[in-house]
Amino acid sequence: MKAKILLAEDEKVQLEALKVMLDSRNFSLTGAKNGVEALTELRENFFDLLITDMKMPKMNGIELIKESRKIQPDLPVIIITGFADMELAMEALNLGAEGLFKKPPDREKLISKIKQCMDKRRLREALLQSAKMSSLGEWTVAITHELRNILGAIGIYGNILQKFSSSYPECQRCKEPSKVISGSIERADRTIDYLLNFSRPSGKKGIINLERFFDSILSLMDDKVKYQNIVIERKIGDMVIKGVEDSLNIIFLNLITNAIQAMDKGGSLRIFARQNSKIEIEVSDTGCGIPPDIQEKIFDIFFTTKKGGNGLGLALVKNEVEKIGGEILLTSEHGKGSTFTVRLPQ
């Protein structure tokens, strides 16, 4: 994935020269003719780095750096400026800019500085992710007892429904809902266990018939699928794999739930499986899709775009996939849908 760089530069020749230089080195450049245009880009898109001139019309580099901190506080900044702007440039360095170059910049030195900025940013994000994981462990322990109390109460009423459906003919309609309640509680209970054991090794592998496995998951969502007019297409066949069922439950229950939520006005849910050197299982939807600027973040813990979401679902999915030696890939087109591909070892 190319590092996304925003360049604020009012000199067209300089802008084009830098664009050629950086595009050829695995960087993706977005140009802005002044600070105001740069701020608009920052509000609408995610960037890995800001490179800015100092003297520009409408908003100078100092003002741009200050305003950019309000939008993306950790965004690294490199300054490219003329000799006459050095006083402003020194002020920018005091604001936390990572580097300073006089026009025209030395190509190799600039690229080296950009790579340093990217390495520092990746390290900072890794440390932040580690801190979040530690925090997750602390608060999940604190709330687990209460969650299990709630599930226990729901389970009691589910058992009552089961007994009534067995004893009274007029309550036969309660039989299937009571099974769904019971199955959902078991899955929720296992999910809590996995949250508590987020960093522990995965369980033992067993033989899993994928057709029956997905029958079980989709049966929990029958009502929602019918209500939202979602058509389900499956190409799985008689595939049998060796895997950790609890991990697969967490992975595909989350992916399928997300796909259904993305199609509140109807659509098509596709589940395809194939077996080559690896096992590949695709979950696709024809929903709203995921904007390109947030696709890299969707597996980050606590990152969410859903109102009331907690940002755990896809982070948990990625964690489970990696624990069983697999990988997960995303392809998505905003407005057309998304495909998550889970690749698992044989």
C-alpha cells in the first residue's frame, strides 16, 4: 500500500516535480495549491504525511500546521521552503515538524526523511495498538461477570420457552425461537471467553463440514435476512476442512453480521469457498462499501464508523484469523459493496 502524502505548494512547477519524484518511489501524492485546500483534503481523507511550503496565499504553513493538528494530531510534517522563509520555518520546527528542506530539495535526502517519518509513525501506531490491547484486557475482565449475569437471565427465559413448547401444543411456535436463544447465548459466551483470552493460543483443530457450519450461522439470521430482502448465494459444496470451530464461529459470524448490516435496503450476500494450496472463503455483500481512506484502519481495535459501535468486531476477526495461521484481505468499492477473503492453511 502506497504511503499517502499531502503536498501544500503554491508553485505549480515545484508541485509537479515533487509529484513525479514521490510517485516513482511508491508514494501517492495529493496536491493542494494553498493551506485552505490542504485543510479541505485533511478533513475528507486520511494522510500519512504532510509536506508544506511556508509562504502561500490564503493560509501560510504555520497556520496550516496548527489547523492540521486539530484534524490529525499525529500527522508528521516536513517543510520545504525558500531561503527568505527560514524564520517561519524555524517556528514550524518548534511546532513539531519532522524536517526542513530548502528549495529545491535534494531528492535522496527528502525520500530518506519521508521513510524515517513513516517508520516512526508505524512504530507509534504499533505501540498505541499494544496499549489498546492491554486496556482491552483490563476492562473486559471487569465487565465479564455482569455480561454473564445478563446472558444467564436470558437463558432462563429461553429454557422456560423450551419447556412450554414441549409441554403445550399451543406453544409449538416457541420451539424454534427458544433454540435460537440457546444457540446465541452459547456463541456469546464463547465470544466473551475469546475476549478474555485475546492473546492466548487458539484451541484444538477438528473436522468441520463447511456447508453445515454455515447452515448453523445463517440460521441465526433468518429473520433479519428475510426482513431486509437479502438474497443468499453459496458455493461451498462438500468441502470439509480441519480447523478450530470456535475461531471460525467468531470470524464468520462477525463478517456475515457486518455484511447484513451493510445492506439495510436489500442486496446479495455471497459465501464462496475454494481449496487450492490454501483454503479460501469469501464473504461478499452488495452494500454501501468502505471508503478507501479508512480501509487500512478497519481492523484496528476500537476503530468504528457505526453509531454506537465498539470497534471490536473486525479487530477480533483479524486476531482469530492470525491465531490459526491465516490472513484476511479486503476489497471494497464505495457504494458497491465489499468482499472479505479469509485464507487458511490446509
